[in-house]
Amino acid sequence: MLTQTQYTETIEKVGGYYNFITCINRRLKELRNGADPMVEPETKEDLIDLCVREIEAGHLHFHIGENEIEEASEISF
């Protein structure tokens, strides 16, 4: 069982730990390929932290039946 972490609420937003890791992984690939951040980056912020903040802000969603994540702007990856 997953213990309480600093990301517990964020993990619940996307439906669980697997979905959380999947969202971060797919979004990291996009950011590394030149995609623009959907939240204002903080100084020298780690890309993983940026992805977490995008999820917290409601910009990324995981669609369980489709096994895809989607930006709030309706663009699917």
C-alpha cells in the first residue's frame, strides 16, 4: 500500500499511482522534445516538479479507458 506522500492529493487527481507516473513520463517526453510548459516554470525547477504542478493545476488528465493523458486544451498525446 502506498503511504502518505507529499503527492498524495495529486496522485488521487489522476486516479492512482500508476496514472500519476504515466502522466509524468509522457509529459516529460513532450517537454524534452520542446513542448511549452503549461504553468510558469520556477527558477531552475526540475522537469518532474513542473509536470506535477501541471497536474495540480488541472492541465493534465488521465483517461482510464483510453490509456491516454490529455491536456486541458483538448490536445491528446
